[in-house]
Amino acid sequence: MTEILIRNAAYVATMDDAERELRNVDILVKDGVIADIGTGVASDGEVIDAKGFLVTPGLVNTHHHLFQTLTRAVPGAQDSLLFGWLQRLYPIWSTLTPEDMYLSAQIGLAELALSGCTLAADHMYLFPNGSRLDDTIAAASDIGMRFQPTRGSMSIGVSDGGLPPDSLVEREADILEDSIRLIDTHHDASEGSMCRVSLAPCSPFSVSQNLMRDSAILARDKGVMLHTHLAENDEDVRYSLEKFGCRPGQYAEDLGWVGDDVWFAHVVKLDAQEIDLFAKHRTGVAHCPCSNCRLGSGIAPIREMRDAGVPVGLGVDGSASNDSGNLMSEARQAMLLQRVAKGADAMSAREALHIATRGGAEVLGRHDCGQIAVGKRADIAMWNITSIEMAGSWDPIAILLAGPQKVHNLLVEGRQIVRDGILTTVDLPLAIERQNNRVGALLE
Ligand SMILES: [Zn+2]
């Protein structure tokens, strides 16, 4: 049995059912699970002194495209709307290899971990040159992060009226066959699982309705979740109206894509009726505020969604439409954006932190994660409250979104993967060097 005692934490934002905030308490971790919270807790295991620290649940990232960490700030894609941005990047992505997929996932996940993330979903929807979802699963396993890889897909190329080039689309039978292989090989539904696979056709403008429907049937048969992009901007909604004769919410409902086993990325352009639909079915949303700003997509109606009861988590989205993968700064952006839209009381820092932790865990169906509570998985972030960003603060929990910029210690399933601000599981300088060398080769 392995034990870690987090001793005398100055502050704990538990995100438990009572939203308790604790002072000067110990947290005992046994075999990956939070076993005790209190004062004077005894342990024979490793002790982490938490006197100058704020402890929160690990952050949860509900939407990413890890392969895009190789294509940050690409000239020609820096200032485009969604469709033009995609058309610039598709040809570059078509040259990526399995090694690139591993490397970019490693960098993306390392960046997330250093921002306090313990559980990440990834949406990989193109598989050039023999790339497989297994490449990113290997990267997550090597880092030690809890992972929810989604088997994305594109089946409608340019010649069939879709957006992606024909060279990047797959046959639908092949997509479904590989989905079955991945679920059978990697999906673990058990409590405390480190890897759960989901199915994720890329978007209404890159797959057929048949594939959407078949993916939903397969997902329910196998007991896995469903994910895709929806209602990302006005172009996206216009495409839906012109091509399918309905708004995105109706499109999703008609194809069986509503329920608590479904979560959508972005949904910036949901109307009141669609919000009610999502709330009724407990359909989840991955809110990606930085990406929405970067692509000029708009401000998602998160206040209305939360008030209606729609489950909401955060996503950094791919690095090609964010330029960063820092989940804590994403939480801050979420708070700020609702205030721009609705006023200074539209979202508190505590609500944004809730969305970034427990909210995300619930969107991903991970009710065993996202809280500092006895019996929950030991996914724990420790933030240094003696840092310069905290100096002068009257309320460390309220200011956390503004810094420190990096987590000090991070536990996933009770394993310390960040220690004193350093990732313990990856040679990060080497990985960065490899990544930059690869970008140099892509530029040639
Ligand atoms: Zn996305």
C-alpha cells in the first residue's frame, strides 16, 4: 500500500458537495484514493509539507487537439476565421507522422500538467501516415496523466462538399472498425480508470449523418461517451441551416446525440431552445474561451447554460487556435469573458474554478474525480501562496486564477508527477528540443 500525507495545507478548496473551504488540514492519500481529511492525521508514508500552499482538485481539460502543439502561430492561420484557418492547416497536418503524434501529445500534456491539470480529453481526428490514437495514449501513459482520448474522424472531403482535403478523410467502415479496436484495447470503465476512450466524429461539416448515427449506436453498445464540435461560430450554424435545414441542436437531437454521455466542444452559438434541450438531457459542454477569442467565434452563453443546469467544463482546445495550453489561464478567461458579456457579477473566481475542476470531471462522466473528498481519486494540485502573484492577497482562492502561473506539486491517482514545479516523468528540455527540431523540418 502506498501512502502520501499532505500535511497542514494552508487552504483547501475542496469542490465537494458542500463547497467546503478548509484551513490547516491534512490530506491522506492511500493507493490513489483520498483516504482521510482532518487534523493530526498520522501516516508512515511520504510527507509533503503544505504549510504555504493552497490545495485544489486537479484541473480537468475537456477538449484538446494535442497534435496541434506542432503547429502554433502558423503564418497564414494567425488571423483567420475557423474555416479559413482549417484550410491553411490541413495540408501541414497531413504530413504528420506517428512520432509527431507522440511528441506533440507529450508536449501538450506536459504543458497541461504544469498548469495543474490531472485529467485531459483529447480529440484526434486525423491519422496521416500511419498515425493512430495509440500514439497519444502512449504519451499520456508515459506522463502519468489520466486520459480520455477520443477517436475522431473525417469522412467528407472537398470532392463531396466537405471542408477537409480528400487525402485526410477515411472510409466510414474503417473508422468504425478502428473505433471498436480502440475501445476493446484501451477503454477501462472501472472507477479510477486512467484511460477511457470516446468516439468523436470531427464536426457536422466533415462527416456524414450516417457516421454520426452509427457512432452513437456503437458508443451506446460499448458504453463509451460521444464528443464532437458543435455550433462553433456563425459560419458553422449557417452550414447547418443550408446543408441540413436545421440548427445544430436539432441536428444533434435527430441523430441521437443528446444525453449525459455526450459532450460538445464550443457551442458558442446555442440559442435558448437549444440550451433547454441540453439541460433536459444533461448534455455537456466543453467551453474553450481562449480559442473562441482567438478565432473571433464569439462569447458562449455559459451563464445561461449554467443557470439552466447544463454541465459545463473547460477546454484549452488545440494549440493552433489557442497558442497556449494553460488550463488555469483558461479558467480566468472564462470568468472574464462572461463579465464582458454580462457584467462584473456574471461569474466569480470560485465558480470558474469549480467549472475547471469538478465541472469538467462531471462533463467527462468522471464522478470519481474533481473533488477533494474522502473516497475520491487523489488528483490533487498544490499552489504556492508565497509566490509573488499572491503577495498582498486577502483571498488566495479568489486570486488563484491570476497566478501563480504554474502548479508546484501535482498528484494523479496519488502519484506525484510534478514535484517542486518540475515534471518528474518526462525529460522536458529534450522533448522541447525535439519538438522545435521537428517544426524546423516542417518549415523546410
Ligand atoms: Zn476543437
